[in-house]
Amino acid sequence: MVISICTEKGGSGKTTIAINVAVKLGLLEEDTLLIDADPQRSVEVFTDIRARENIELTFNTVAKFGSSLAKEILSLKTKYDAIIIDTGGRDSEEMRQALAVSDIVIIPIVPSDLDIAVLNKMINLFNQAKAFNPTSKALITISKASPNPFLNKKIEDLRTYINDKNLEDLKLCESIIYEREAYRNAFSQGKGVLEYCKENENAYKDFNNFFDELVQYTNSN
Ligand SMILES: Nc1ncnc2c1ncn2[C@@H]1O[C@H](COP(=O)(O)OP(=O)(O)O)[C@@H](O)[C@H]1O
Ligand SMILES: [Mg+2]
């Protein structure tokens, strides 16, 4: 299973989602590889903190850039239960390569910073990649949503906008990844939110709901 997190928009939570998905898969004892395909190398910052804190790295990581990324992923695919690819915040070679080999593409969007042009471009890039990768699916995920009720209307409008497009193999996630301090605090301790938070905390519940939906969508026909 290859899962990539892709959007041109920087700061939308790609690395946070990639790390937290990898941590969750590690907790489930799935053999996981997290590929850092962003030259800014934020995954490395995380794994450095984790090593310094003496927390076991429950998944493998590797940094890979350039035009051979897709080929390398295809050759690594049989060696892991899951490969997660964190891409950079622009229309990069790495992002296109990741789109070409992913089973699931997570496209995070931040409602307070909603950029319909970027969202439409991502939908187009996903559809273009389907010519080479016809079985891939995309999950548009609301990320860093302010828990402020003010934003509910924006989120509902976005749901309507995406549903009206009637997109094939592209779904808007029901669950929402809210903006929670716990994500930043967890990162600064080298942990995922599921390691940092207690089960009754909001960030824990949000992320688990998102992960369950991701698994369900991955396994659906
Ligand atoms: N759900 C969230 N709640 C709070 N802060 C978040 C959340 N997701 C990401 N962040 C913070 O927002 C910033 C950008 O997130 P990051 O995952 O690095 O985005 P990207 O990889 O898309 O550039 C980071 O400081 C990160 O800690
Ligand atoms: Mg990033």
C-alpha cells in the first residue's frame, strides 16, 4: 500500500499527517516506510528529535528526491506493508512521481486558508496521474480546521462544492483534523499525537477517526 500526502499549498499539514499516519501504522506493528520527498526535510527534523528523546523509531524513514522516485517506490513496495510519501509544498517532480504510484493520495486543505484554484489543480493532477495509475483514489482531508463554529459554514460550503463536482475516485473525508496544540507539542517531543495524547483527548479522537476512514476508503472498491 502506497499513501502519499500531496498539495501545492505549503503549511497545510502534509508532514504532520504523514508522520502521524506512520506513527499509527507503527503502533499497529505494520512494517512501514516513511519517505521524505520534500527537500525541506521536515521528517528528518522529527526523527532527529525522536532519536534525541530515546523514543524507538517504529517505522523506517528515507529521504528521496528526483526523477527516479516512482521507480524506487515500485521496487520497495513489496518489502513493506505500507509506504507513506511526504511531498513538498509545490508542484514538484516528486509530487508527480508520488501521484503516479500511490494507491491513496491524501490532499489536505485548510478551510481558513482555502484556495479553490490549488484544490482544482490538485484534482486535475490526480486525474492526469490516473492515466498511468488507474486504480488510485484520493481523499481530500480538512486539515488544521479551527474548532471555531464560525468555520462550520465554510466547511459545509466546501462539502457542497466538492460533492457537486461528482468526482470519480475522489472523496472528501467526513472526519476533520482540527487545529490542536497537541500536534505541535507532540512533534516537538518526537511523538505522534496518538503517543502524546490520552485516548479521551480531542486530537487523539480526531486522528483515530481520520485514520479509520482512511483505512475504510483504502479497502473499499
Ligand atoms: N492539525 C494541526 N493542529 C495544529 N497545528 C498543526 C496541525 N497540522 C499542522 N500543524 C502545524 O502547522 C505547521 C505546518 O504544518 P506541516 O505539517 O509542516 O505542513 P506542510 O508539510 O504541509 O508544510 C507546523 O507548525 C505544524 O506543527
Ligand atoms: Mg512538509
